[in-house]
Amino acid sequence: MPPASHAVRVRRERSGRKGKTVTVAAPFFVERDDARALLKDLKRSCGSGGALKESTTPDGRACFALELQGDHVATLTDGLTRRGYPAKRAGG
């Protein structure tokens, strides 16, 4: 079960990706296997590829970021909320 003390931010990025749109959801403070299983389910629901990245929060804590190819902000936000993660849209 996800911790309720933080909100997962879901945002769309294009910078540094040769114009390709990627949807990023972070931070996830879970075990690697749990993050992989979550990513697999989300990729299936969005019908796209993706990757699990190691990341850090601004205060230096280690976490995971989920990256999905394409613009899936609404789908990802809904899917994470249904799975018990407090997800919020970030950015414009």
C-alpha cells in the first residue's frame, strides 16, 4: 500500500527528448519490484512503452520515477488514484 504522506506528481515533458512527449510520474517511495509491477500495469492501460528511472527528490531522498511514452497525464492520474496513490497533475 502506498504511503499517504506524499503526492505523486504527473507531468508531461518534451525537453531533451528530441521533441518526443513523455509522461513522468514521481516520486515513488516503494521497492523496485513494486514499482516495476505498477509500471507494467500502467503501460498496459495506456497502450504504450515506458521506463523505470531512479531519481531523487529536491531534498535528496532516493525515489523512482515512471516514464511513459506519449501524453497520458489524465490516464496516469486516474490509474494512480484508483491504485491508492494520491496523484496530482503538475505543470501546464
